[in-house]
Amino acid sequence: MLKTELRTHIEAYLAEGDYSQSSQYTRRYLLLRFIDHEFSLEKDSVILKNLFLEKFNYLQGASFNFARATIKTFFDYLIQNRLYLDENPILLVKVKKRAKKTVDPFTSQEIEAILNRSPRSDRFMYELFLNTGVRLDELTNLKFKDFNSERKVLHVRARSLGGGAKGDKSRDIPLPDLLLKKYEAYLADYRLKKFSALNYVFVNHGGNKLPNSTIQSRLKRLTKKLGFRIHAHKFRATYATNLHKSGVSIYTISLLMGHEKIEATIRYIAVSEEEKRIAQRKGTYLGKKTEETRELERINREKEDLENQINELLRLNQKLLERVRRLDL
């Protein structure tokens, strides 16, 4: 099969999948890299497996597994359409263990810096990231109709409905009154002043939907300006971590973030060393004993202080009585 035919099948495979624009770009790059001059569908599974490892084995954990999943599903497409008659060669490639991703949410000082030193026209966008946990693709696909002021919710539409929600599942996120007021102010001050026939909330200077790449470029510029790393997923991690610190259950957080599995949500939540120490003190047998001992010591100290205060009051009272007796004499 000619390379031009393969490229046609790659485009058909991408069109058939439920992939965002940025995901299509990445998958296309991986597939085109795989089908270089050494690739041929006439080669057997072992040779194609080795070709895959030669191209992608340098990748770590999640990146390697993403490349594997992309090439595997492409071969599934080829086999389904009887374009490749052997077994899927990528099944011979083992999944790599994923390194634990270190979650690095923004500190309160960093949030203040972002909201105070970013361009005013971008601030509502960052407020929305921080207070709803939406993904980048979900944010750029938001339309006016998705903000329901009466119900006070943001409706994140599934991709089949023109939105950006993963897994083709829509969801509603409750909106605080203050965020709704900031949305109305953003519309009045910036969005409605831009002529656009489209109903997207975020548009570029030409009135077209704001591309993901434009937001990523703005975040890179802001990173250089403020001196700490800023990217869309970090807002999402901050949202999840702050909810968890406020006592919201993991299950509720996963629903708000649009995760199918709670395990995905857990990766976004950062737990500080101080929180771990508090958990140990409150949750373990010896930790509880230590807490009980500290509490008993505190009560005894307060009791001792109170006794000292009473004794001091009695002493002062005695002196006062003596002075009264002298006056009577």
C-alpha cells in the first residue's frame, strides 16, 4: 500500500474517533512517524512490533502508552477494514508502568499573582479554570447557552453535542454567585465588544473560536512574566486539591471534574506533609494516644493556670480585707 493511501486511512481513522483537535494533531504526528520509509503492511507482526519499539521505546510511562494506544487502535481500524490481515502487532508490545505524576497545584500567592498581573481580558478565563476545573478543550468550546444564570450552573457539553467533555458525557457544574457576576462583567467589558457571528464565550480578534494553542501561548508568556510554571492542567489540579482540603468527598470531586474513575481524580489531589502528619495524629492508635496525652497536658496546664489565678485573686482579696479593717480602726 502506498504512503499516500496510508495517509488517507490515517485521516479516516482520526475522523472516526472521538478526538479533540489537539489529540488529533498528536495522534497524526505519531502515526506519520510510524509509517516512514521502513513501514509496510506486508511485514509480519514481530517486525512491526520491533519497528514500533525502535521508534517509541525512548518515551517514558504515559507518553509511551499513549503512542502504543494510538498505533494499536489504528491497526484495529486497518484489521476491521480488512487492510491488514495478520494479528495486531502492537498487542506484542507491553504497556510501561506509569511513573507517579507529581501534582503541583498553585499556591494562594501564585493564584493572586495570576489574577492580579495577567491581562484584564484574560482574568475571567483564569477564574473559570480555577473555580470549575474545566479542561482546556471544554473551556474553548463553551457557548453563551452553557451559562445558566437561573439554575446557577455551567453546562459542559459532550463532544457529540459540540462541546469538549471527554467520554462523550455532558455534566453540570454549580456556579458561585460571584463567578456569575464576573461572567456578566466579562461579557459587558470584553466579549460583547468583539463582533462575532459565533456564540462562543471566548473568541480571538477575528471573532473566531479561541484556539487551544492561543491560550497555551498566553500561559507560556505569563509563565515567563511571573517566574513559575502555568498550564491549563495545573488549574485543574488546584481546583481538585482545594475541594479536597475543604472536605468534599473524592466521589463528588470526580463527578465535578468529569472523571469516569475515581483513580483519575486522585492523581490531581496534592496532599501536603502537614496534612499527612495531622492524619497520622488523628487516625492511628499511637497518634490518638499522643493526641490524648497532649490534650490531657493542655487541660492540666489550663487547670494549673486557673488555680494560680484563683490563688492570686484570694491573695488580693485578703489584702483588701486587711486594708478595710485598718480603715475601720
